[in-house]
Amino acid sequence: MRWRLATASAGLTLAILLTFGAVIGGVATQRIRSDFNQEVRGAVQTLAAELRIVDTPTGSYLIRGPGLDDFALPHDATVRVFNSDGALLTQSTNAASLGPPRQGVAEIGGMRVATARIGGSVGGLTGYVQYGRSFGQIDAAIDRLWLFIAAGVLGGTLLASMAGLAIAGRAMRPVSSLTATARRIAETGDPSRQMPEPKVDDEVGELARTLEQMLRSLDAARAERETAMKKQREFVADASHELRTPLTSTLANLELLQASLQGPGQEDDRAMVDSALRSSHRMSQLVADLLLLARADAGRIGKRRRCDLAELADDAAAEAAPVMGDRELRVENDRQLPVEGNPDELHRMVLNLLDNAARHTPSGSRIELRLRAKGPDAVLEVSDDGPGIPPDLRTQVFDRFVRGDGPADTAVGPGTGLGLAIVRSVATSHGGTVEAAESDPGGALFRVRLPLSRPKKGITPALDPL
């Protein structure tokens, strides 16, 4: 904007100066040429008034008056004197050939030539005087005039551009301050910041006040929305927690009822109870998932302590092994990986990754669980040789209630669409990251990075018992 304003100012100034320079230059050139013609006329008239041509008894002519060289040399002019018959009588030193005398002013050989009649003492015509001056001097003067005008135009344009840039910069400084503040608000997402106070009550000041009013409205709306969402998250967390007790009671009663229906003729009743028990287990799992996510959304962080991620992964692999069917589960885990976290949540994270691999790989697939330390992080990877995840869906799989098409022979059953969302929530709450990629065989690869727990200097690290 500053450069556009400066360019517009310089362009307008250039147009004005060009017009002004053209007019002034044309008028000045015409005036210089007119003055030059007047000087030539005046000089020849002066010579004609001072010169006298006198006939001598011998038939020659005697010329009286000022010296021709004294009159001609200071202006590099040519002076020639003729008798009344047009015969050349005398001329100045180095005089140019100007032809026969002709009345008036004419241009001959690049010179302005004026001719005047020389009268006698009693009147009458006694001769002619020619006076000529070269156009070179006048052309040089005109060239210098146009050079000065061009220099003035360029100098004025340059000064106008510099002045326009300075004025535009000063005028745009409040806008730049508003832009910088708006950029910081966009980067931090914090509309509680204050806009710079306008120093002048102009359009920029009005813009600043309008932006300030908009930010205050956005801040109020944001606070209201956050309050409502906090209440909603707390309600979901509390409701999920309260649902666990009746679900536990329902599961216990159904299990007792299932155990009592073992006699003959009770197959139909036992089938209905089994179906209700499976649905109750799924509901219990869904409530547990919702409770974990709701607590994370509400900022309710579970108790953290120093624990071994490698040992937690081994336990999760042992728990997931029975539901793998004929899939092969390989575990590469031969060292301790101390982290600061909630053991239950981390165990659930690893179990969900293994459960997800079992749901979305066909029979006979190979699932690998690998753990290692890489720099300051503990890296946990779960990969398989199944169909994999399309590149455009690798970020969406961590959203809630996103379900993939699992194989028909899975022993795990349909999922709730919250498993990978819980993985991301647990990894994020522990200061880590999770990503989906492609494994070496072309299947899915999930990689979790968690910061390793570093022991304090002088203290031997020891893991808390699980």
C-alpha cells in the first residue's frame, strides 16, 4: 500500500511537472529565439546608423564608423558592408559568406542574417550593412534550458516519491500496528488482546475502535461458548461415570441369569440372555470410552506416576492375544521405557491399537508391536500387513465415531468408533503425538511418541510397581 501510494504520488507529480515543463520550455524557447532575432535586428540597425560611406575623388569609398571587428568578434558575428550597387566593400575578420544583401531578416547557412540600408548625410541610399549571428549559441542556450527543465522534472518526481513514501508510511503505521496485533491474535487464538489505542480521530482510528468492539464481542462469545462446552463435558463425564454402576449391576444380574439357565428346554431363554449380555458388554465398553474422552475434554487428568511403557505394552499384548484368532502377534520389546503417565490410560492406548489392528486385518495376517527409545522419546509402533489406510484418511481415522470396514472373521466384533480417538487423546494428554502411516508390507502403521522420563541428577531411576 505504501509503495502504491508513493507511486501514485510520484506519477501525478511527474505528469504535472511534464506538462508544466513543456509549457514553460516552449514559452522560454520562443522568447529566447524572439530576443535573439531582436538582438540581430537591433545590432544591424545600430551599425546602419553609425556607418557612413563617402565617395572619394579617386572613385573609391571611404567607410566611417565603428570598427567592424569590435562589433562582431564579441558575439562571433559576421559584418559585411556593401555599396548601393551591392558590391562588397569590407567585412569583419573571418566573416562568413552571407550572399548578396537582402532587406529584412533571413536564415542563411545556419545563421540569422539581418540587412539594413545605410543612408548619406543628405539622405538617400549609400550602401547596405549585413549582420549575421550563428544559431549555435542560441541552440546551446535552448538545450541547457531543456536540460534544466528535465533535471527539475526528474528531481521533483524523485522528491515527490520519497515524500509520498514517507507520508504513506506514517499514515499506514497505525494500520501496520493493527495488522501486527491481529496477526498475533490469529496465531494465539486469544481475542482478549487489546487493539492499539488510536491517537487521531480519523478513519484509521474508527477502524481500530471497530476492531476492538468486534474482539470484545468475540471474546465474550468465546467465553460463553467455553463455559457451555465445559458444562457439557462435565455433564458427559458425570453421566458416563454414573452409568457405570447400573451397567455393572445389569451385567452381574445377566451373568447370574445366564448361569441359572443351563437346564434342558431353556435354550431360547439362554440365547436371549446371551444376546442381552453381549449388548450390555458393548454398552459398558462404550460408556468406558466416553468416560475417558469426556474426562480428557473436561481437563480431568488422571493420577500420573513414573511407569514402564514397555511393561504396559507387554501386558496389553497378553490381554489382546486371545482375540487375535489365527493372526500372528509379534512383540519386539526388550528394554525399559520409563515415562510419566497414567498406567491405566497408557495400557488402554496400547490395547486399542492392537484391537484396531485385529479388527481391520484378514485372517492369517501378521501384527507387530515394537517399542524403542529414539532421542528424548519413547516410540511405540503397531503395524500389520493388511489392506492399510488410504493417504487421505490417515488423519480422519483419529476422529470420533469413524469406523472402518473390518474383516468378517474377526473375533473382536464391531467397534464403537472411539478406539483411535482415545489413542490420540491419551497420547496428547501425555505430551506426545500419534500418526498413521504405511507399514513396510503395505498395511497400516500407527506410531506413538511419548517423552521419556528423565531421572534427576544424583538419583537412581526406579520404576514404581504396577
